[in-house]
Amino acid sequence: FFPSGTGGMVCDNGWNDKDAQVVCRQLGFSGQGVATGGLFFPSGTGMIFLDGVSCGGNESKLVDCLSYQDNYCQHNSDAGVICQTQNDSVCLDGALRLAGTTGNIMGRVKICINNQWGTICDNGWDNSEAKVVCRQLGFNNSYAVAVTQAGFGAGSGRIYLNNLFCTGSESSLLECPRGDPGVKYCSHRNDAGVICIAQECTNGTLRLADGMDQ
């Protein structure tokens, strides 16, 4: 959880599947999620910002749920989630993920279109597109760097977008103007990627850590 540009944890007091639904939806999944309590995943570090989170399950962001700031919770009570992906095919249009690395600040860009994950062709891919990706993922977009020619490995499946012309100010890649929409001359050797320098973050954004997937 990232309020005020600083990353921290959420306490598991009262943490349940409705809260997990909101987290998974905010991360671009279908909203189906399972809550986990302390020590299910390795303990985090740093500040614990929220306690007693109480979501109805329909909120678009975790910061929209009732909660209070915690002064007593420990990292053995860090909240977690398991987001059910149904063979990785249930997602929200325009949602993004990074793949091809073990970290979460750089990777091959995957985008969800019509409930299917795919990659993006690197024709015209530059730092303006990278800024939009990093902002959408909750990073400080001032430090976004575009990576071309499958710099994080070749993906698989569909290639959805080509010849994007972002200004860098858009809130989603789907808002960017597009040139030739065809991708028939693209291959996964042209998969686009980004590097997001994680010095700061956008208020209320979420990331997952220390699990087996993204």
C-alpha cells in the first residue's frame, strides 16, 4: 500500500475476502480474491498504514474502504491476498502487468483486452508510452524508460497493440492515440517493456510482494 509516496503494509485485523476482492480488482483481476493473514506470505518491512479495513466488496480502491491508522500492529499480522485468475484469462480491459523478471519495477508489458492477456508491439514504443505504463502501475512516471526488442524475453499468445502515440500524460494506455492498429508484422521478438524507477509512488496504489506470481 502506497500513501503519500511511501510504501507500507496493511494489518490483517478484520481482513476478509471482501477486502481481498477490492485489492484484486484494483490490481486488474476480475475481483475474485481470497484474504490471507499474517505469516501466510513472508513478513514485510517498514510502516503499517491501515488497520481494521472494512470494505463492502464493490469499492474501486482500497483507500475507499473504511479503515484507521494503526499504531500497534506488527509485521506478523501483515494482510495478503490470493487473486484467482482462472487460467490467467479473467481480467479488466486495459489492466497491465509486468512479466519476464523476478522484480516488480521492470519487465515485459502485458495488457488485458477482452479478458485475455497479451503483449504490445514495440513499433513507436518510447519513454512517453513507458511513462503511461509506470503511472498506471502506480510508479513515479518521471523515471520511466522504454525497453524494445523483447528486452525482457519474448512473451506468448496475442499481441494486441502497435504504433501507440502517447503524450505521456494519459492515465491508461488505452487512451493513447494509435496509428496502424495491425500487428500482423509484429512478433514476440518485438515485445515492449518498461523500467519504472520506484523512488516514489502514487497515493493509494497497490502492489503484491513475496508471492509466487504477479
